[in-house]
Amino acid sequence: TKVAVLGYQFSTGDIVTDPSLPIAGVDSSIHLAQVLYQQFFAVAGRTASLQVNLPYSWGTTEGLVDGQYRRRDTSGFGDVRARFSVNLRGAPAMDGPQFQALRAAPRTLVGASLTVQAPTGDYDPDRLINIGTHRWSAKPAVGAIWPFRPTWALECEAGVWVFGDNDDFVGGVTREQDPVLSTEVHLVKQTRAGFWVSIDANYYAGGRTTVDGTLRADLQRNSRAGATLSIPVDRRHVLRFAFSTGLVVESGGDYDIFTASYLYAWH
């Protein structure tokens, strides 16, 4: 099975891609379009997939830098992400009828994934606000799905983002960042085949940075909450909508996200 996704996202609020930046009173309006391709296949008899995501964003960020008002308009490609995932329990490689049988009688699934983000996005070392991060990042994670009623399921994932160094940070110095623990949970209700709604929440902590040898007081302990709605148009076409907002905010991250996407699947 192959899946192509066209997505649009609008974010507004206190959006700073790097919490170590000396910016206060941030107010951003960011648009993001992305193209995603996902291919499913078998690995050692288990269901696996590879996903590649290319984002393009444009928008405006305003704030105070050392007490002075600053504004930056940005547009360009973001960092490319690739994600490999494989089911470890409950989902062997299946043909169409076997997959439909699993949907009719769902069971507990356990899987693992690895996401890698490459420094391909637009980046200017003379600017505080950038689209790209100018560093490699990776996130290993494990997840599970527990169906506890015929049309209800609980999805959970835990992982950790690890970061390479940005050796061309503002002023030509090196920026390092501690790992970020990332967890998320989704309570999913399916009403009919392909149509579902979920309540979503996450929590992430860590990510303290060191810039030019100086440890910054920018530890992140943030949480977000939201909801997702998936609407099948037919067997191959799906519309998906989502909203999330900051729930607990300690360092940046106090913003709202609206997302709409179109999915097309084929064999």
C-alpha cells in the first residue's frame, strides 16, 4: 500500500523554533504546506513502513530582542524528515482480506519507529529566526494500540529526540541541546470504517541548550492537547482535520495549530 498526503497547517501564538533565542513577547503567524509519501512493506514477516515528509512554510514573527521591537518575514523549505516504523507484535504482513479481518477484530499492537530529520531547510546564521535548524536530529520511539471496546482504542507512544550540534549558530558559535523526552496519547473512537475521531495529548521535557559554552535556563516541560477528525470520502480518499493548543507551557510552545490534510491511498 502507498499513501500520499497533501497537508496545510496554520499556527499562531508564541512560536519560536529555538527557545534559547533572546526573544520576548513573541507573536507569530506561520503557514505550512507539506507533501508526504508513505510506503508499506514487509520486514521479517512484520508490517513496516517508510515515510518521507517535505515541508514548506511562510509567515511572520514579531518580538522584542534586547528590548527592541523586531519583525521577521520568512518563507522557504523546512528540514526533510524520514520515518521508518515496524510492528513488533500483533500485525504480521497481511494481504487485503487479512487486514480487513484485523480491522473487524482488532488486537493489541506494539511497534517501534525511528525518525531522522536532516538539515536541508533554509538557514541564515546571521538571523535569529530560521526555518531550518542546521543540525541533524533523530527520534527513536516505541508505541502501542490497545482496543478496549469494539470501536474504542487507546494509542500511546514514548520516544526521545536527540540532537546534533549547530556549529553555525548566531554569531558563528556552537549551539548544543540536551535530549527531549516526548510522550503522547490518543483516545480514538471509530464510528464506521475509516471514520474516526480522537482526543489527543502530549508531554515533552528536556532540551536545555548550551550556546558557546554557556548553559541556558531554557528547560522545556510543556504539554499540548487537541482533537483529530478523519473523514473517508471513499476507499482511496480521506480528509483529516486537527486542532491543538498549549496546555502546560514552561518555555515557549504557547500557540494554536489548525491542520487540514488530504490523503490518497493506492496499491
